[in-house]
Amino acid sequence: MTENSSWKDRLFGGLGKTSSRLTENLSGLVTKAKLDEATLDDIEDALIMSDLGPATAASIREKLAVERFEKGLSEHAVKEIIQREIAAILEPVAIPLEIDAFPRPQVILVIGVNGSGKTTTIAKLANLFLEQDYGVMLAAGDTFRAAAIGQLKIWAERLGVPIISGPQGGDSASIVYEGVKQATATGIDVLIVDTAGRLQNRSELMDELDKIRRVLGRLNPAAPHNVVLVLDATTGQNALSQIEVFRDVAKVTGLVMTKLDGTARGGVLVAAAKQFGLPIHAIGIGETVEDLRPFKAEDLAAAIAGIEQ
């Protein structure tokens, strides 16, 4: 079995809860008879309940009305239309994180609320870049939590990559500054920076991120090259409000969604793509360090719709 087909199998298995929920919500709504307005309304509601979001649901409803309104539809045919619509929404945003900065290092700030899987996602991103033969360094910029620093150090040791860290309560910007200096001096390609995940005081977080940006600007005016927001799929629609806040506070450039295998609410990924249009660099299915990968829009759409390919 190739790595590609293995990942595809994990994708379908991991999104089983999401596709099952969609099937349950659609159950009994679709018959071979002509689709009337009331049935179309019910299908639209079912899609919203599946966390695909009102805009996506309205778009799919419109397709159902236009394409097969007179003929009636089987449940499988409805799912095929759902798959096509989801793929069309995801295609423009399924953009892997490319390491193309010059001069090196490429500085990636990783942000997200505590509990979103941020620190583990940093390790998984590092592993992804190591697989591509890039030199990677980590910076423990989330000095607010001692646990975050300790966790990142453990991951750095496991992956065999250098890490820059300081004491709990230390100055994040200083750690990032030191990270860029050392990464530049040692020819590192990618510096991945963990940052504070608290949103309780947005102005504090904004001030901290602004300070990091100013410090980075002294060493490399293009840095940070990426600001990646980590989202936990199990939070459902709450993930959308996090994107809204962090986009404004932190100038987010792209998203990673984790824990898609632990929830029936994976449709929120589609809602996020439709509403915000930000690049979605990778998705997380599973706990191992290899379980974060870029995705193909059509594969993910088929997995959410529950259509085996």
C-alpha cells in the first residue's frame, strides 16, 4: 500500500463520524419522487446541522433545485452533488505550506487557543518538513505556560531538532529573536514558533504578537512569513469565531485543523473555507506525528460526503 493510499484510507476512516452524521441528517429526506420546496428546505437544514454552514448549505440546495428538481434524487445522487460542491469550495484553499523564503529561515508563527492541539501540531509540522529534508528549529514562545515549554522540548528531543526556550514568564520576543539569530547562523530552513494561546485578553495577545513582529523585522523584514492558526474540529462552529478573532488580532495567513477523527463536526472545515477563504495548509487525522498532512480537495470532499472512491 502506498503512502498516498494509506493516508486516503485514514482520511475516510477518520471522517467516518462526520459522514455518518451527514447521512443520518439526510436520512428519509430524499426519495425518488420529485423534490419539492419543502424537501429542499429540509435538506438545507440537514446540511446546516452537519456543520457545513448556511452559505454552503444554500449553495448545495440551489444545485439540487437546478440540476434534478424535476427528476427526483436518490440519497447517493444527493451525496454526489454535496461532494462536488464541497470539493469546489475546498479546491482554492487546499494549499500546502511551502518553504520558499529567501533568505532563510522561513519563520512560521503558530497560534491557537489552549487545548486546540497547538504544541502537538507544531511537532507534526516539523516532522512534515523534516520528511522534505528541510532543517527545522523550534522556538518555545508560549512562555505563559510551563507545560507548553516542557512539551515542546520533549517533541524537539524526539524529532532530533534544536529548540530555543527560556523560563516561564520570560519575554517571547527575545526567544524568537534568539531563534532567528541561531537559525540564520546554522543554516536552518524553517523556524517554527509556538505563541501564547490565551484570548481572554485580546489586547495583551495583540501587543505580544506586535512586539514579536517588530523584533523579527529587525532581523528579517519579511518575517514572520506565515501565521498559522490551529483549530480543533471538535469545537464545531466555535472554530469559526476563533478564526474571526485571530484573523483580526494576529493577521492569520493560513489554517490547520486538528482532531477531525474525534468528532462528527468535521463539516466545519468546509464552513471555514467558504466563510473566510484562508489557505488550509493541512489537516490532522490521528495522534501519531505522521498524522498531519496536506489534503486533496476531492478526497476530503468524498470523505465528508461518505462516498468511497
